[in-house]
Amino acid sequence: MITLQKHKNDVWEIKINRPEKANSLSSSMLEELLSIFDKAAEARGVVLTGQGTTFSAGADLNEVKSGLAISPIWEKLSEKIAKLNCITIAALNGTVAGGAFGMILACDIRICVSKARFLYPVMKMGFLPQPSDPNRLIRLIGPSRAKLMLVAGEKIDADTAYRFGLVDEIVEDEELINRAHTLLSASLSANQNHVSSIKKLLS
């Protein structure tokens, strides 16, 4: 339920494809994502998106009771994404919730459609966020707004996410993937060592 499209320019388009379950992530899907991102060192750019009207609802609720919500695989996946040498873009086709936050925070750039909503209800669910998520969130939106989301459990819309700095652009639904590929174009024509070096300077 994860689809991978490798384009001729070595851009990898990775799609969470379980729209009938709001693209919630099972343990097998997380393992598949981990495997794909492990191999993505050969990609020159990555676009991460979802099928349908939701990017991802986070952990599959059927597996939460068996410990999926606190599995270390979420953090492993985020670290794999963050350490890629190429530019990574989260093209958010809809709502992002819970554990799915780690993936988008680890990406270099986040763009979304106007109907996207963002919530990370760890306080309500009785879980801690992934270890690297609070610092990444703080770097993007600041400590007070991070508390608004993680402690107060606020659900924010696309305009608020843009105002906070959580997303970099809001685009029309039909332009989402094209815009992601356009944002990769400069890095595709550059020396990949140069791209990697600039990423390290900015991290």
C-alpha cells in the first residue's frame, strides 16, 4: 500500500496509498517505507505524498493497542528521511495527523493543499511524540506554537500552518505534485555533493 514511482530524472515519488483507511499506517507499511527510504540514497530528489484527500491519519488504530504507536520504527523512518543527501518534499494532499508528522517534519520542504489540516494529539492519546519531532517542530514554528499543537492539541488549518511556518506554500489541488517537482528542478541540475553540503549547513 506504498507505491513508488521512479522518474527518469531520478526523482522518486513515494505515495501512501490506503485512502479507504485515511492512509493510516500499519506496521507493514512502515517497514515498506523504511525499506524504500533506505534505498533512496540513489535518488536525486524525493516527493512524499498520499492518495486521496488525506495525507495520513497516522498509526493504524487496529495496531495501536499492540504497541505500534510507540514503536521505534517511526523515529527510524524520520531519521532516514532527514539524513538523505537529496532534497525531500512533503506534498501534502490533505490532513496530517499523529505519527505521520514525523515524516513531514523530517522533509526539507512542505507544501499543502488548502483543505489540509494538521493535528498531533499525543496528549489526548496518552503518548509521547517521536523523540526528534519536538525539536524539529520548534525550529519551524517556535516553542509556544509547538506547545499549542503538542500540549493543547490544537488542530490547525492550512492558512494557519502557513502563517506559523509549518508549511512553505499552499497550492491548488491539481498543481500539488507538479509544484513539488518544480521545486526540485534547481537541485536536479546541481552537483549532488553541493546539494548535500548546503543541506548540512542549514541543518
